[in-house]
Amino acid sequence: MSIRRGRAAAQPRGCSFRLVSRAAFLMLVAAGICAAWYCRAELEPAALAAAIAQHPFAPLVFLGLHILASLLFVPRTVLAAAAGIAFGVAWGVVWAAAGSVVGALAGFWLARYLNSGFFDVERTRRLGPAFERIARGGWRAVALLRLIPVVPHSLANYGLGLTRLPAVAYAAGSLLGQLPMTVACVELGAAGERLAAGAAGWLLPSMVGAAALGLSWLVPALFRPRPL
């Protein structure tokens, strides 16, 4: 009897601790979003690139900033342009693509942790059918969703974290779907840095960036999903 009572007493305590921890995480994220919105004028790619480049472990610093940006609704295009300035075109694409994936996974897992069975989005009347179709579509549906420029990066992270999507499929779809916009912003950031410095070689990155940007807009128009 005493063992059963001890277990019964431990369960409410554990449940209350989880509720408190989730509420604390939620409040922390909300405060961070407000702070990012208040300081949005200072989130400029050149300034971020200068702050990142001065660190000996600049790529790790960039990845950490990308995770924070993804959680706080900072546009990932700002980080991608900063990567082009700080690391150049080739490594800029590598680190910006990696940052977009780890940032997407951070929001994805945070949403699952905060929700953890409290709310089943796939049973709602309006959002349920759409999220259920994305869950069935796997990485292909995620990639197509990521190609739509009007869907904010952070909002998609949190929203898809409430679905039954496997994390591997979500990461693969996010990488492929975000890649055209990532390449575009990195190329344009590198071209802008070269143009501002008066250096040659800015035209080709500009053309590649414009082509990648056009691709990110063209693909969703060609493969527009059927209405529910």
C-alpha cells in the first residue's frame, strides 16, 4: 500500500513539474520573440556577419545564432545573407543550409515538447486536413511547403512539430525545400558585400542568386496542391 501511495504521489508532482517547465519555456520563447521584434532594426546581415567573423569558431557561433533566430521568428534570409558575407559563397551555402535544418529541427522538437499530447492539431476542423495531408506526404510535402515564400520559417517549424511527421522526413524535406532560397540569399549577400567593397566578381553571384530566387517562386506555382 505504501508503495502504491508513493507512486500516486509522485505522478502529480512529475506532471506539475512538466507543466511548469513547459510554461517556463513558452514564456521564455515569447519574451525572446518580443525582444527580437524590438531589435529588428539592428538585425542587419553585414552587422551579423562582422560579429560572427570575429570568433575563432565562427561556424558554430553561426549555427547557434541560427537556432535562436529560428525559435524567435527572425527571418532565415537574414542569416543566409550574413553567411554569404562572412563565409563566402561555397561555405556560406554549406553553413546556411546546415543552420536552416538545425534551426528547423529546434522549433520542431520544441513544439512537440511543449505540446506533448495536450493538443491534437490533426483533429481540428480547419487545420486538421491540411496537416494530415502533410504528414502523409512525408518529406515531399514538407519540401513543397518550404518552397512557398509566404510561409514564415519559424511558423512552419512550430506548426509541423504538432503533426505526426517523423523527424528524419521533416529534416530532409526542410533541407531540400529551403535550399533554393538559401542559395539565393547567400549568393546575393556575397555579391552585395563585394559590390560594397568595390571588388570585382559580384555579377555572377547576383545572377545565380536571382535564378535561385526565381526557382523558389516558380516551383510552388507549378506544383500547387489541390484544394481540400
